Amino acid sequence: MTLDHKYSSLLRVSMPLMVSGFIQSIVLLTDSAFLSRYDTLSFDAVGNAGLLFITCFMIMVGLGDGTQIILARRIGEKKQEQLAGVFSTALIIQFVFASLLFLGLYFGAPSLLNSISKNSIIAGLQGQFIGIRAYAFFPSCLFLIIQAYFLAKGKTWPVLFSAIVTALSNIILDYSLIFGNFGCPELGVKGAALASTLSDVIGMLSMLFLFKMDKENRLFGLGFFNGKSTKNILKVSSPLMVQGSIALGTWTLFFMMIEQRGVFELTVSQNIRSIYFLAFVPIWGFAGTTKTYVSQYLGNGKAELIPELQKRIQLLTTLFLLVTFHGAILYPELLVSWINPEEAYVEKSASILRLISMSVILYGIISVYYQTIQGSGNTFYSLCIELSTVLVYICACYLFITVFTLDIYWIWTVEYIYFGVIGLMSYLYLRNSNWKLKSI
């Protein structure tokens, strides 16, 4: 059934995704709070190593997003008989990428981090974290493809349920394995990596259970590997895979450049990173909603509804951003102290958080245009936009950090540059191209 764009329907699809994102953000905050209280260098190391893992993980997320777009289009076209082939083929492709990413990260990342890190202790801790965290690629294969299936239908509560299970597992395991509570060994950084990986396995099992219990999926069962579906999935997904990893990879590079400036600047920035993800809760929630709606509407011949859809999602995103991220403006010191109570870092971190808060509001509005491009299947052009934006961003980072050696406060203004460029280019593309005619 095609989705309608009433506010109630938009919220019904988006709210589970936002709550899921909020739960994951709380987990990230909890992880950071545990590690900052365990050891500052461990906190910094896991922050940077975690970004490297997520950079690689975004390749798999991109494949899941592409699968979601194709499944949603087939649902809009009322071609349910093709869903099985798309699902099964995507799952096999996902496993291949997971295996390649595991090999690359497990064997290559530790030596790479040792070669580029200024602090040898941080580099060693990063290697320990990555060596365990790399195993999480395998349970994520099944999780992401089942999630794509549910999101394509606009059925988001299973995603929320699995997020809750994953989050609770991660918090309990973190507390047990980092500090050695509940009779577990004290593993520090290794404990953080093991806790996150085991919670990913638990989350995957919960998602698999919900998929098996979903009555609608029994209508088409499980298909087989399909060459035509492979070509289509990779055509739609590959730009998303590249741009997702590039976007996070650029942020990883940003933090590695900051690490060269010193531990103080890196710790302050890791505080910001931990809290920053709260801001993306509504943005990510409405991003998945936008892609599903746009793809279904184009498949169902209702492209004329998309402009109104965009306006409503922009309004809802802004309102929810004010709810989830108002603390960055009103009481940033309190937020920072929850993450890292060390007084030496609180004042500077809070001032930066207040400085960049409006950039998040800006991105909440313009991200709807970018997600529309992706949802329409024009993923090559969204990749071009991402690459152009990243080029400008990296140049700005290099100038601010290395050439001008600005204070860490002013370095973080690069966020305005990134969000402004990607928003302007997305708006101009939608205004001046025939993006609605894309066939997938």
C-alpha cells in the first residue's frame, strides 16, 4: 500500500527511526562516558578507531540504503513478486563486502594507525579496538538487509525494537567488560570493542526473529541470487556506498589531523563528536522516511506530491531538532560534563557546541533535498555532490588546522562550510534537472 504524506503518517514512519537513533545516541554517549572515566587516552583512541570502523561500515549501509530504495520502488510499482530476488541477491552481495572489509580492517588497520598516529599509546589502543570490532561486519550483513526490507514498506517498529535490544545489551556489556563488573574481566578498550560486537550479534538475532514472524514476507518467501538484480542493486547502491564512506572518512581524517595538534584538542573534539550524534537523531529518522516516500511516490506516479512532502518533513525535522539538541544552546556545559567530567575540557567543548548548533539546524532543512535525490535513484549525482562538498571541506580543514593553525574553537566552523555547500548543490540540482524521470 502506498504511503500518504499526512503529518500523522510521516510521524508514524519516522518516530520509530528517531527513537531508534536516539537510543543509539544514548549508547554512544554512555560508551564515551564509561571510557572517559576509565582513561582519557582510551576515550580518545576509541573515538578515532570507532570513526574508522564506521567509515568502512558505511559501505554496507550504502548497500542497505540502495536495497531499500529498490524495494520501495517495486512496492510502489506493485511488483511484489520481484522483492524476493532483490532481497536474496542483496544479502549475498552484503556478505561479500563484509568479508572484504573484515580482512582489510583486521589485517591492515593496526599498522596504518601506528604509522599515522602521533601518540604511540593511542595508536596501540586503536589497534586493539579495531581487531575485535571488525567481526561486527558479519552480523550486520543480515541486519541491514532485513532493515532495508522493513523500511521500504514503511514498517519501522521492528527497527526500533532491535535498536532497544542492541542498546540495552551494549550498555550492560560495556559496564561489565570495560570495568570488570558482574564477575567479568576488566578489559578496558578491548571490553568496549567486545561489548559493541556482541550487542550487534544480539541485535541481528532480534531482527531475524521479527523478520521470520512477519506474516507479509511469507507471501513471497526467499528468492535466489539473480544476475539482473545484482547489476541493478550495485548500480543504485555503489554511489551510496562510496559517498557514505567518503563522508565519514573525511570526518575521520578531520580527527586525525586534530590529533596531530595535541591530546587536548583531540579530547575536546571527541567530546563534541559524542554529543553531536544527538543532533542527527531526527535528521536520520526523516532521512529514511524521505527515501522511502520519494521512491514509492515516483514508482506510483505521484511525483507531484513530493514538494509538499519535502516542506512537511523540513518542518518536522526542525521542530524535533529543537527538542533533541536544544541543550547545545541552553546548557552545553551540562551535556559535556555528562560525557567527560574533566574540568580542563568542559568550557572549551561547551563553547564549540554552542557555536556549531545552528549548523545542525541548517543541515536538518537542506538534508531533505539531498535525501530526495537519493530516494529518486539518482545516486550518481548525489555522489558527485558529496565528492564536491568533501573537496571543499578538506581544503578548509587543511587551511584552518595546518596553514592558519587556528584555535580549535574556530576550526569547528568547517561544519558550516560542509552543510552549506551540500545543501546549495542539492537544491540547485533538484531545481535544474529532470530527476523525477529516473528509472531503476
